[in-house]
Amino acid sequence: MADNETSGVIDNEKYPLLIFPAAPLRLRESGGVVEVFVPTRGGWLELTPEEWVRRHVVEHLCCHLCVPPTHISEEYPVPLNGQNQRADIVAFGPDMKPWIVVECKAPTVALSDDVVAQVVRYNSVIGAPYVVVTNGLEERSYVRTDRGYAPCEFLL
């Protein structure tokens, strides 16, 4: 059976409206699974609730915060404690130094202290001045200081 482009109508319970502006996503159904085209990866991925949030964050970074797509890395490798971890999104400044690390969660996942600790661990390797966690329904932003991390105004 051939893959069919969807009309953009998706399950609003699984993929709710987010705090980010609507993102023009290219979707298709393949074998009963909704997939999204990811230009930065040059291919199709299953549209999980977490990927729904990630696609909106990347679109927001590019279209509303004017971060060039070439300055965004998804699934950024983070060697941590002898294991390969991956940060969801790392955006780089004009000097190509890491500017912000974003950890995306599904809308049903609470932004707990454990989620914040996860992005802070990643950033101990990456070294960006800002970290953000979001589930698409809320966002928690932090700035790195000499004493650790302090909450800051919303970055996204």
C-alpha cells in the first residue's frame, strides 16, 4: 500500500494545541502510523506526542525567533558517564557556540525537577547559557549562573 499524504487532520487528544504557534507540518499515514517529514533529517519519522512538541519548537525557533535552520541540531549527541545520550534540540548562536538546549516531552509528561535535572546534565557537557524544558503546554526556562541555574523569562 502506498503512503498517502494526510489532509493535516490529526487526533487532537493525542496531538493537542500547544503554546507555540501552529507549525506547517508535512504529514502522511504509513501502515496506520502517522509520520512527519523532518527536513533537518531528510526523512520521515513517526509522529509521537514528543515529536509533535519537538516539531513545533523547531518551527518556532526558525520562524519566530529567527534562528537559521543551519544553527539547530536535533538529537545532539551528548557523551555522559560513558554513555551516548542525546539532547532533543541544541540551537547555536551566530558564533556557532551552543546558545540553548531544549528538552521536549510529550504533552502528558509533567515538567518535574527530574526533567530539569536531565537537561542540566546534558548541558554540563554542552555548555549553553540557557536551558529549557517544555511539554508544549508549558515551558520552564533557566539561565546558567556561577551558582547553578536560575529561572528566567520564557525563552521560547
